[in-house]
Amino acid sequence: LLDISWYTESMKAGHPVEILDRHKLQEQQVDESKEVESIVPSYACQRRTTLENHNTVFTDALSLLAENAELSDEDGRGVAFRRAAAVLKALHSPVTDLLQLRGLPCLGGHSLRVIKDVLENGASSEVEFTKQSERFKALKVLTGIFGVGAKTAERWIREGIHSLPQLQDSAHTLNRAQQAGLEHYDDLNQPVTKAEGDTIGEIVAKAVMSVLPGAQMTLIGGFRRGKLTGHDVDFLITHPEEGREVGLMPKVVSWLESKGFLLYQKTTRNSYLESKDGPARPSSNMDRFERCFSIFKLPEDAKQGTKQTETLTEDTPEDTCSLTTPSLVKDEGSESTKRANLKPWRAVRVDLVVSPISQFAFALLGWTGSKLFERELRRWAGHEKAMSLSSHALYDNTQSKYLRASSEEEIFAHLGLEYIPPSERNA
Ligand code: DCT
Ligand code: MG
């Protein structure tokens, strides 16, 4: 039997988790499926999901189908696959028989078919077919360019553009982000390590401290959840005195730019106003903080952990920031790989977010992820608690008031959820 050490009511009270034993359940003459369902909570934010995944063979398959759906403007299907994958990620042992899945939530017919295929044939034919499809391959290559979303990629594919050289040869004018994305394509498609993230953290902290002493900075996103690699590095910045954080981002960006650390940056202003915007709308909650999307230039020596960043940047010619390098893309990256190996730095995506201290706990919770965990928190708040949760605030629709919080623990408590630490939010 599958060992599903699930989160029972007793666990909410801090007791050890129960091991599911179907035979025992039968002996107790309970309705098996109902019992299991009540044992396995259906919202990812009610479960503890560590990075230890015993079912990668299934979750990789489901995640690929989720990705394909998301890239194809089928978000509903995407979420269904993500939820199914998340349930399997939270299991404490490998699934070896379909029967073990009876009663688990979020496993729809389609996901079960995929799992069955993998169990019986070692792979899912649908996943293999998708992986081989020209459309999926083109969507992956094109959305691999920083600044290119599914919609743009889709449009290009309809025009017959499937590869970087084809894009390069086309008459399309790329925006500034896409040009930078294309130039640093190979670097940006290489995972960022925790060590690189830490080094960048030291540099950003130095920038923050020199422009606003007393400001605080926290690593957020996947690295806060304990991941060893990521596609970018995310930081949240605040100041213990409300209002002192205003205008901070441009100063941090100027400092970093003056030292030659930024290959690209775009800052968006904070546009969230509680009085004006009212209860946060989930669709827009990612966009309203003062936020900087950047491509960081991480010097090689700093990459290896030595802290010579000051000296290194003085040696770094500013013209490496130039945005057009057509030759890089002609042969699908081999030239740029060559150059990547020679150049004494690598490009890394870095996101900076500034939040007022009054919203800090909400920002921290909202930016720690995972994406599915966040989505599930908001769904739980709305559907189960009649509340609206965003990265700015929590609004209680029943009481018609905002619920304040200065820690993540308080927000979980407001939501009637057991506190889940970042390392267990890897749904
Ligand atoms: N986030 C979210 N919804 C989104 C995008 C982001 O809730 N649509 C939150 C959750 C994670 C956090 O913002 C940072 O986003 P990413 O960097 O995309 O996620 P990550 O978990 O840090 O992934 P990676 O490790 O690959 O960077
Ligand atoms: Mg991230």
C-alpha cells in the first residue's frame, strides 16, 4: 500500500500524520472513497509539499501537459494538470498501482489516463507526442526568449516562425526586453544556482544599504522554498518605517547601473492604492508593486563565490550591454555558447519588488510561491472563506473589512489554515 502520510484533522492540532491503510478502513466498515477524500485535502495550501518528490516520472509528464496547455491558451486544462501533479508531489512514496490513487482529490480522467499509461508503458504516449510536436517545440524555443509570452509566440508560429534564426530573418522589430532576451538567450535558459543567487543577493543588499540604510531585503521565490536552482532570483525589499520605501527602486537601480551590474532593467511603479482599488482582484495582484524586471550581469569571479564585485565591474566594459548581436542567433546558439564560455560573466534574470512594511507579510506570502500554492491560497480564501487575498492585502467580504497581518503566520490564521512553512509550499 502507498504510504500517504496525510494531513488529517488531528494534524491540524499538531499531532503526527496518519498512515492510510485501506484494509483497516474496510475493517472499520467505512465508505472507503469518502474516508480517503476527507483525509486528503484538495487544496494545495492545506498540504505540506516538500522538494522530495517520489513520483517525478508522473509529475514530469503531467507538468509537461500543463505547460503545453498554458502555452496554448488553455489555462483551465493547465491548472487541472498542475493540481493533479501537485497531489502526486505530496505523496510520501512512489505510486506503483493505479488502485493506490483511489479517493485522492484532483485526479481527473485525463490525468489518470496519463498516469496509467506511464505505469503500464513506462511513458505517456500523449506526452511523447507533445514533446515531438513542431508546435510545442517552437512554443518552447520562442517563449524561452525573455519578454516573449505565449500570445506573441503563437502569432509568430502562425507566420511560420519556429526557430531563433527564422525570427532573426523575419522583419519583426523586437521590443527592448525581447532584444535583450535574444542576446542573452543561452545564459537565461541555464538554471541559476543558489550560490549565484546568494552572490547576487550580496550585491543587491549592498545597493539597498547604500541608498537607504535600515532597509531590509529578503530572498523570495523558489530559493526561499529551498530550491537549489531556479529560472531567476527574486528579492523583496522594505523599510521598517512606513513610507521610507517610497522612491527606493530607482535609487537601487541607479546604484546597480552605475557599477555595471545591469544588462537590462524595466521598473514599474507601485500602482496599488487600497482606498482606490478596493479589495484586491486576483488577476492584477502581481503587477502593482514597485517592481524591477532585470537582467543582471554576474561576474565570473563573483559566480565562484569570491567577493570581488567592485573591482570586477570596473573592468567590465559598458558596451557589453548593446542589444543587437544578430550573429549570435544565426546558428541557434552555438556561437553564443562559445562566447558564453569565454566571457567572464553570465546573465541572470533578477526580479526586485519593493513593498511598504504594512503590506510586507502579504507580499512575502504572495511572492514565495509556488505559483500553484499561491493560486490555491487565493482560491481557498475566495471559495471557502469569502475573502480576497492578494500580495497586498486580505479582505473579508463578510465583515467588509481588511484583515491586517504582520507575519505570514497571521495570514494563515486569518484564513483558517494551518501554517505551512516555505519549504513545504513546493506544490
Ligand atoms: N507568482 C505567482 N503567480 C505568478 C507568478 C509568480 O504567484 N503568475 C509568485 C510565486 C512565485 C513568485 O511569484 C516568483 O515567481 P517565479 O520566479 O516565476 O517562480 P519561482 O517559484 O521563483 O520559480 P523559479 O525557481 O523557476 O524562479
Ligand atoms: Mg523565481
